[in-house]
Amino acid sequence: MLFAMLPLILVVLGIAGLTGRCSFSPLGPSLDPSTAPTINASEELDSAARRVDFQVLRPGLPEGWRANSVDVRQVAPDSTAVQVGWLTGRTHYVRLSQSPASEAELVSFETEQRPRALGTVDVAGRKWVIYRSIRSERAWVSERDDVRLLITGNGDEREFRTMARAVSRASVVEPGQ
């Protein structure tokens, strides 16, 4: 039976290969960062700050980081989160969520699982609690002026540290300016 199916399988693979309908990428999917949307994070943070009742931070990120998503979402019945995602220049994605929700609420919302701390890391004098997130990602959580800050994505530790430093020295968005 296997030998009877082999010619059919080879024909199907040959047709798919010739028409470009499939590809083989042994190192995982390839991403063309130029196809991702680009947003103006500064303008979007201004807009978000007018819609929420907590201080929103504007992190200054390095050259090559490109904001590509923003959202204001309901985390809990009385709490929202401002989420902005960046492509890091190394085809990684790092998202910052800012919310007055409790740490447990924000972590559960962002990671889609019950919070279980894995440890801590100190960046720029601020303690970040590390949590497991979806897929093989991590989430780092800290607090500044009664606002929880959560970093997640598929970025590496160096990129998470870059975001954590940027958030530590970020200015508060003044709505309307």
C-alpha cells in the first residue's frame, strides 16, 4: 500500500513545489519585517492616554525598533490596558502593556494562564517579576506609580532589558500635547 501511494505523494509534492504553494524552512517560519504594518507609537500613545484614567508612559526605544500595533483593551471589569507592540529589528516582537489592573489580573490577561512567578530580574533599579507566557514566551511585570507594566513577546532577554530600561526612564504622556 505504501509503495502504491508513493508515486501519488511525489506528484502532489512536485505540483505544490512548482506552483510555489509550499516551502521548506527547517529553521522555522521566515518573517519579512517589511510586510508588517507601521504605526506612529507617539501619536497612538497620545490617543490612548485620552481614553484611559491612568498615566501612560512613552518609552524611547533604540533606532531600528518599529511600532506595529496598538490597542486599548478591557483587562478586568474596572481596568483597561494600553498595549503597544514593536518589531525589534531582529525580527522579534516585544509588547508593552500598561494598566492599573492588579498584577494577577494583568498577567492572567496577557499570558492566558494562571500566574506563577518564575523568578525576578533587576533592570535599571527596578524589580521585574518573570512569568511563563503563551507559546515559549515570557512576561516581565513591574510597577511604576500604581500602574502595572508588562513586557511580553518573543524577544530575547537583551530586548526585554532594553524595553525595561526604556520604561524606567520613560516620560508620562500628557494628553493633548
